Amino acid sequence: MALRIPLKKLSEINNRQIFFDANVLIYIFWSAGRLREERIYGSLYGKLIKGNNDLVIDYTVISEIVNRTHRIAYDIFLKKESKSKDELNYKEYRNSDAGKDALNDIYRTIEFNILDSFKVVGRAINEDDIRNFLIDNGLDFGDKAILTLCQENDYVLLTHDSDFKSEKVDILSGNKSIVAS
């Protein structure tokens, strides 16, 4: 049976490897306007850094972070400049000085804050994996790769994403719809 671990029971997973989902890393390193989650996961990150847990990520998480945070930066830019998406589409923003600056900021945060603290893991995704991922079960394609990696390596998944709540993987979360507090 997969464990559902509330944050207050962190000691129950000492010495386990913790796989960080993209949403948690965004709460920790970027302002996403979710102050409660940013505070909760920022505090947890500090405790995990001091503890005996290895912090783990993979390519799919980094890819999702880059794409989502750059889209957030785009939305913020549009609001700040009082522009609509019709006036400046995402591709134009991405190629603009503001878009390039935002991307460079994202890259620096990943390089100096995330890569310096996390072990990067991964596995080759083969044809059988892809065929299994093509089954609609409520998880997006990238989440299916994360789930497989966590299951195969007995990682504890740190996520706020309730899409994982029924999956056979140990989960650490501050999301009450996933774990009882």
C-alpha cells in the first residue's frame, strides 16, 4: 500500500529519496501567487536540505519548470504592459528581449539553486513505456514518466498535484486532498 505522508510526519521518511514534482519547485523558487503553498513548501525544502534525504529530480521536471515559469513570466509581462495575447503572442514574447531575459533568469535559478541541491536522475523511456502512457488514466504524459521513475526507484513523490492521489506511489504533500493532515 502506498503511503500518504502529511508534512508534519516528515520524520517517517528519514533517509528516503524525495522526488520533487515541478509544482513544488515552482512554489519554492518562483512566485506563483500561491503564498500559502510557497510558505509551506519553502519551509519543507529547508528541512529536507538539513535532513538525511536525497533530493531528486529528472529531465521531465526541469522541462516542465522551464515551460511553465516562462509562460507565467509571459502572462506577467502582458499584464504589466497592458497588452493582450492578440497584441503579443507567446512566440513573439519568447523572441523579445523581455522573453530572453526571463528565460535567462529561469535558467540561472535552475543552475544555481536546483542543480546545486538536487540529484538528477532518469531512465530511458522505451516503446513499451510509451504504449503504457497512451492509456488515459487522468495523468498527463510527463506525470506518467515521473510516476514510473518513482515506482521503480522507491522514491517518495513530493507533489501538490492531486492527480497523483490514487497512484501506487508514496506521496509527501501539503495538499489536504492527497493526505490527511
